[in-house]
Amino acid sequence: MSALPRSVNYDDSFPSVPADARSQDIVLPAVNGSSFSSGQTAIFDFLNTGFIDPTSIYLRYTYTLVSTGESSMLGCPAYAPISRLTTLVNSQLIETQSNFNQTATMLTNLTLDVAQKYGLQNAYAYGTSATPDLSQLDGRTCVANETNSVAVPLPCVLSGCEKMIPAFNMGNIRMELTIENIASIFRPDSTTLPTGFTISNMELCYKQISLGSQVEEMVRSAPSVSIRSQSFLNQASVLGAGTAGQVSQIFNMRVASIKSAFLAFANGTADSNLWADSVDITKSNGSYQINIGSVNYPQNPLSTSRNKNGALQALRGATGNIYSRDNNFSINNVEFNLEDGDATTLTEPAKYFFGQDLEKVDSQFLMSGTSSQASPITANIQLGTATTDSHNIHMILNYDCVLETTADGQTALRM
């Protein structure tokens, strides 16, 4: 063993790429049509050759409105039209993400800082003006009969894989994207709600890598291949107006390893951003806590009256290391402090999220999170002040999973 520090140890070997290796940018059009409107589903079939680079998967499309005036597109506009993402392998369902637009919008606010959103404003369709300021990095004010193009990554079980996906050994991989209703894409108090919304030029893009027949044969000869991945689940329950005291909302979500859990508190009023809002329903006079298998997380309820800003560090811990310089938010003071009963705006939506890290040990370990397979998850909320509005409370789970494929091409997801 060399005693030299790694920075000056020049004997380190470098992995080599096979001489016949090559890569190709793949663009998949939907197999079931050229344009899609509310309620319809676009279907994409991956090529069953080579390896899929999971970090290269993204979606691009063009949308066209039928409208006579301005309308307000909610959340992260590029994700707003997608209500559900489904992944199948050999016709076997391995993933379904309901409320995909809400989950993806939340992730943009919890993983991108303001500067990153500013740099991606065209691709994500934020704002409208030629030089938008930092307060315009949420939602979009659409003009009459607007046509625009977008391109965004897709947080899913495929893009979450930590290694390349052997598509040549998995049979048919299919992704389905369901288009949201117009009334849920745009803010209810838009000046003019569009009467038509159509998506065209919808393409799923990724990089396909071939490492040669010898490497593929080595993969095929293995009894099975396991790839660690992660994805998201989103389930909602209703909390009525005028509710006070201790509230327990039950979510029947059964997975083996939950990395982190989030609560989002969507608005339902005409002067709100619907699913794109998450208000503090305790009105700074209560607490939040979840219970899994008779264990409380966090151990002491997160109080909004004693230290409301403690939620921000807990939320940061739920999305990664609190000391990481790469773990950033785009949540300002106004957005964080919006509460039940407050009117929100398109460019400053409510962004009070409850987040809890549920990993037992470092995430480098396999299936290191908390299991909910034996019991449902309960959100315990103390409301010191009665709620003014009704809300959909969304439990969003980030969970570990393992994509397993066998030598005969059978694929399953362990979660």
C-alpha cells in the first residue's frame, strides 16, 4: 500500500472504456399521438438497447393556449401540466406518482436556489418579462393564445438510479405522463382562464450508451442485476375549515425505506395557488409531528409558536446535509410566513413545508430509511387556532428502492 497522499500518488489506475464504446442522444416521441390535452396520457417507449444514463433523462414539449387575455400558470410552469407519472417494465407497474406537478414543483424550491432558478427560467417557463426580477421566479403570467416551449428533468425511479440502466436486458420500458385539467394548471382568479390547452412536440430525451457486446454479455451472464434508486409518493387527505385542537391525518403509504417525509398544505380558495401553495395551517400557534410504527418524528413536535424557523433547518435536513453548500432553497420570508387564511400571489406562493429526515444512518447504506410496511403514517398536528380555509394535506415521501432485473429479462422494483 502506498504511503503517499492521494493528491500526489501517481500510481492510481484509471478505468478504461472499451474500444467499441459509443454514445447516442435518443429522442423519443410519444407513441400514441402528436398532441395531447387535459385528461389524455402521453406514452413513451424506451429503446431496449444499450445502457440508459439516468442523469440524462429529461422531457421537452411545446404548449399552446386558447385564451383571450392573461392567465396565471401555477407552480413550476413546466411541470404544472403533468398530473401523473407512471413507469412500467414489461407491462408491470413499478412506479406511480400522483400529483406529480406538486412534487416536482416542491423539489425545485427545495433543491434549486434563486440564482439557479434564474438561470433556468426559460427552460422552466418562469415569469414573462424580458428581464424578470428575483420575485418572478414562481409561476408564469401567460399572454393570450400563448405558445411556448419548455425542457425539464423528470424526478422518477429511472432518473434516480445510481448506475446505468441495462435497457438491453430489461424488455420494454414505458413511461406514461397524464395531462392535468385546465382548472388545475392555472390560478382560479386568472384574468382569463384558458378555454384550451394543448401540448405538442412532446419528446422524452436521454443518452444511450453502448459498451460493446462483451460488456453486455457479462451483464446477461449475471443471475441478477440490482440497481439502487429512489422515487416519490404523494397522497392527500382533506382538513376542513374551522378545525382546531389535536388533528391526526392518516396516510396509508407502505414502503420499506423512507428517506424523508414532507407535508405540504395546499390551499383551496379562489385567491390562492391551489396545489402550488403550502401554508402554515397552525397560524404560528401549534406544532407538527409524524408517527410511524408508534415512533414519533421528530421526538419533540416541531413548534411553530416557540421557534418557527426551526422548520427550515429540519426541512434542509430532509433534503440532504444541512452543512452542504449544494443544499439550497428558494424560499423567501414572505413565502415562508404565509398562513392559513392569507391570500397568496402567483409570484410569491406559500412555501411552508414540514420536512423530516427519516434515514437511520448515512444514505450510502442500502435501504437505510424508516419502514412503514407494518403500519400507516400519521401526521399529528396541533392547531392552537381554528383554520379559516379547508386544505388538502399532502404527505410526500422520498423512498429508497432497488430495481432488479434477472438474466431472463424479468424486472421488478423492491421498495
